[in-house]
Amino acid sequence: MKYAYYPGCSAHSTARDMHESCLEVAKALGIELNEIKGWTCCGASAAHQTDRELAASLASANLLLAKQMGMDMVVNCAACYSRSKAANYEIIHSEKVRESVADSLGQPYDGSVPVRHFVEIMAKDFGLAKLRKKIVNPLNGLRVASYYGCYLVRPAEVTGFDDPENPTILESLIDVMGGSNAEWSGKVDCCGGMQNLTQTEITVRRSAAVIEMALNAGAECIVVACPMCQISLDLRQADMEKLLGRKYNMPIIYVTQLLGLALGISSEKLGFDRLMVSPAEIIKTVGNGQSIEQSLYGTVATFPYHQGYKNE
């Protein structure tokens, strides 16, 4: 299986753990990800609110490169996924947008390149049955709340990712890993990520509400597939404690990180040291129970807030 891989901007900054774990999982499964040469920002997540046609052009520049490679385009960021799918949709359904994009790119693009999220590749292309056979460190019943947020499932006519109200593709992956899926109503609620920098308190309160729902469902961690959601739910927990007076201590883990552990990939290759809330207790329940502190540092150590990104 070969794909044109679009990492997106966050893969080289705030979401390197997402990017690194994606590459490690792909390697372990024999999935070939060919990074698109010369890729540029897709415009996520605000460009379309300023100029619809320019936003479509930004995303289409990468789609055109993927078309020239003759491969489906795979992304590991929900925001990049959303904007790329939206560009295809608008080009197909609007002659005006299609002409504007062609003018911007200097050549036509017809919206024909399939855009896939890496979650879809694991669950559908590689397949759940094959994936189950690859698990060497099962989750041992770890209770996981799968969080989709906004970008993967909405608008449904654009993304076509899964049921917009009750998606289950992440849960299917957790089941294959040997985890237990929390039943909760917050998995497609907004985390407030778009207000992270402009109206931070909205993000803090919205993300706290999501974590509350996961806790009420008995979840031991929340699994995400979006760097914006991960930042809102993980990084902002220190702000939640200051604003709301509650320390949630809820690990927020990329699905590729958790799958990497289940596949037997060492935790230091999966970016766990960049998480702000310690995943140590989660690691102890997976496979042979080795703690992340032992794996990363050779000894059990404290893992306080803001130890994440310590190597940057």
C-alpha cells in the first residue's frame, strides 16, 4: 500500500508526536507513506473564513502534487483532512471555485484526488482482521474514550468519514487493540479549539466539559486523531485547574501512539514524552506493563505538567 503523505504544518511543530507515531505505525504495518515534495500550508483552519476561493487553492496546491504522484493523499491531521476534502468538494460543485483554483495554480485541478485520514487506512485499507494479528502488547481492557471532535465527521456530505452523530471507527481500532470502549455522548462535541488563542477561556471551558463527560463514562484516557483537539484537551488542563479549581489528570493520547504501543513499538519512538499530562499509568496497563518513565528515562520519575516538549 502506497500513499502520498501530507504531514501538514503542525507535524513539524506542536504535533510532532502525532507525526512520528504515524510514521512508526506505518512502518510497522508495511504501509508506504511518500511525503509530498514541496507541500505547503493547506490553509487550515481559518483561511476559508476569509476567502473561500483562496482557501480552496491552498489545499488544492497539495492535492495537485499528489495527483502528479499518482496516489491517494493521506493526512494525519483532522483539520488538514477537512480542508482538503472541502477543497475537492467545492471544486467539483462550483464552476467559479474550479476556475479560480485553476487560475491560482496556473493549471486545472478537477478535485479527483481521494483524501484519506490515516485512521481510515488502518481500519479499512489495512483492515481490522490483519491489524488484530499484529497486536503484541494488548491494552488489557484499558477503558478508552474515543474523541472525534468536529473536523473528521462534519459536514458529513463533505468528509464522508463516518456517522456524524455516532462514529465508531476509532472504537473499532480500540477493540482490535484489546481495549474497552467508554460509552459517552461527548465524542463529537466541540473542544473550542478555534478559540484557543483568541478566546482561551471558551476553549478551557469547552475542553473541560468534554473531559468531564469522559470521566463520567469511566474513561482512563481520551484518544484523539486531531492535533488541535489534542492541544485543547491536554495542554489546557493546567488552565482548567486554575480557572475551575479541578485537576483532571486525564491523559490525551493520539490513536497512533496507542496503536504503536500495542504493535510493540518502543514508547520513546512514539513521542509520549511530549504529552503534558502524564501517560505513565496508561502505559503500565499495556502489554508487559513497563512504565513510560522507565522506558524513556531508565528510572521511575515524576512527570509534572510542562515536562512535555522538554527536548525542544
